[in-house]
Amino acid sequence: SLLTKKINMEVEKTWDAKTDAIISKLHPKLRPLASQFINQVEKKLGHKLKITDGYRTWEEQDKLYAKGRTAPGPIVTNAKGGSSYHNYALAFDCYFTENGKVTFKKGITKEVAQIGKDLGLEWGGDWKTIKDLPHFQLTKGTINELKNLYLANKKDAYGYLIV
């Protein structure tokens, strides 16, 4: 549609096509910030970040939540379906890369996070309970407010919450 094209035209491309594909499914208010973040980190600090996770359905979130509880593997999240900003397309996870591939050797640094924070994003590395270094979100109300909007079907023509 024309609106989707207009929104996506305002979104800069990044160095990575997979990252761009994930950004294209984020909430329209987060898309330009996510791409600016990736590009500014590369320009200012020389680090190529890759976004690995963006929008997640409630069902996908519940599967992640089950890990280390009712499914094999370590616990990776405290958020059940509907309790993560990912479930509203308002969050993404990113990692450093080496030779174009994601590396888990080092977590997102405060220097990198500051670029995201300067763009108005909240960083999971600042959280008091579980620190989530790869996580950035556009905080548009509390999780309960987002859940209530979702349950009340307060969505635009494309299915994104009206925030």
C-alpha cells in the first residue's frame, strides 16, 4: 500500500538485508529509530550490529518462556506472551558481528547503548532484574497498557497498535 511504502521510504537501509527485513516488520514508529541506531553505531563507533529478533507473536513468546521451565534449555526470558515489547513490534534484539556473522563473545556496550538511548530507546542493559544487553525498545506506555490496547483491538489498518 502507499502508506506502507511512505513509512518504509523514511527508513534508512542498513548494511544487512536480514536486519532490514526484521526492521520492516517493526512498529512504524520504531522502524526509523532502529535503522538510524544500526547506522549510527556503524558510523560513529565502527561496529556492524545485526538485529536478530523483532516482532514476536504471543505464541512465539510463550515458547521462549517455556525454555528452562517446561521445555529443554536455559531460561531466556521472564516474559510470557503479551508481556514483552516484542509482542507489540516495539522491541528488537541486536548483536555485534564478526565477518558479517553474529558473535556472542561480547555484549552490547554502554557506548553502543548510549546511541540507542539518545534516539529515545530504552536499553535492557539498564534493567534492575534480568539485564538484557541485546534488547532495545520504544516504550509507549506500560506492558499492561499495551496489552489492554491489544485486547481492545486498538490497531491501525496494518495491525499495529495505535500508540
